[in-house]
Amino acid sequence: MSEHDKAFEQAQQRASETAALTEQVQIQLSDAAFEHLQQLVNTPPAVSDRLKQAAQLLEQEGL
């Protein structure tokens, strides 16, 4: 096998490894994005302290 053939084979091998790693990273990113989306969906909306204070004042004033 010539040096050129060996170099070509190594380049093909690296390309295959890179493609496999890229696919793994894409899957991991997709999983992370999905988990983040699930957290957003399952987290109740936060009511700000300022809004809570305003509601309490209105209740105290009988409104």
C-alpha cells in the first residue's frame, strides 16, 4: 500500500470518527434542549414579590 493510500485511509478514518462524534454531540444537545424545555413547561410561572405586595395591599383595603 502506498503512502498516498495510507494517508487517504487515515483521512477517511478521521472523517468517520468526526462524523460519529458530531452525531453524538448533536444528540446530547438535543437531549439537553428537551430537558430544559420540560423544566420550563413543568415550572409554574413565578409571581413577583412586588405583585404579591400589591395584591396584599388591595386585599387590606378591601378591594
